[in-house]
Amino acid sequence: MCAEQKPRAEIPLSPKEAAQYSPLALAFLGDCIYERLVRERILLEANRPARAMHDAAVSRVRAAYQAKAVEHILPLLTEEESDIYRRGRNASGISVPRHATPADYRKATALECLFAYWHLCGAAERIHQMFSIIWDEVPLYEESDALQQEAAEEASTQNI
């Protein structure tokens, strides 16, 4: 072991320390935290086949759903949290997957940043408060959403 190793940061961090991470680093962690909450909730709802649980999870972790979800919690964010949201939404270097619109993917990235920020700050109660609002109030991804997304994707490829 090297005697000059930098000490590890320990959670919880201060809000200032947590905000120093890049938006994409926050999204990296937040993706895991948010998906774990979704998977936990699905598992606890009922013991069902793995494929059914996977499909249920996908419907709630896809960018279109997360974009809707973040709209539900935006009015509840503090000024600091709103700054984290904006940094995540405006992050550069995002590669948008084919199945998502750029706007939805940016909002989803912002949501993941928030979950990481809360986690790093040790705000478990805030995580659970916001996740419960999302779970209870945001309708599941529907076929009409898929048709709208396909139309948006087609329009964007025609503009190339």
C-alpha cells in the first residue's frame, strides 16, 4: 500500500461536495440507485417470473418514463436540487440511444443526477419521498407514448 494514497471520501458528503461531481458521474451512480429502487418495489409487490419483473422494470427505467417522472417532482425541488437537475439536463457528452428522444434522455439523465446527489448527501428520506411520488403518480409507459416516440425518431432521422 502506498503511503501517500489519497483518503477516500465517505458518504454522506456535504451538498457542496456532492455537487462537485460532474453531471455524467452523478448520472452513472444515480442510474443504479433509481433502478435498484424500481427492482426492489417490483419484487416486493409480488413473487412473479423473472421475465415479468424485468419487463415491469424496463417500463419504469426507460428514458420516456423517467422524463415524465422528473416533471412530477420538479415543483418540489429546492434551489440546490434544481441546480443539480439543470446541470444534468444540460450535460454535454451525452450519447442518446436510438430508442429515446434527446429531450427525454436529457431529462432522464437529470433525474439520475438527482438520485445520486441525494444518495451522496445521505438523504435517504428524500430519495424515498421522491421515489414514492414517482411510483404513485406517474402513469406507466403506454402504447400511445411508443407511437409518439417512434414518430419523433422518424422525424429526427428525416432531418439528417
